[in-house]
Amino acid sequence: MLDVALAAGVSPETLRKIESGRVATPAFSTIAAITDVLGISLDAVWLEINPPERAGESGQGAPELRAKIAS
């Protein structure tokens, strides 16, 4: 987590707060920097927080995001 935060230019505490939901609306630039470091598209994150309503479709951003942050 420390490496991701520093590479994205945010403090580790900020990243922890975003991950835990204590920062309800992080800045777009912060999210863009974090996803760039993790190699995750903003589209994948968007699909995770706004999943398609059709059966059989789902976003995969957040589980992938959590796994990459944890590693």
C-alpha cells in the first residue's frame, strides 16, 4: 500500500481512507493517479461502482483494485 500511495503522489493515510470509505468523494485526479499506478482503467472502476443492470454483466474494478493495493 505504501508503494502505491507514494507512486500515486498521495499519502498512505489518504489511500487508507479512500479504501475504507472514510473519504466519500476523493478528487478525480487522486483516483486517476491511483488507477494509473495500479494499471486499472477508470472504466473498470466506474463499472464497479455503477454496475450494468442487465443480468450476467458485472464490473470487476474494485476486487482487482483491492487485490493490487494489498500486494
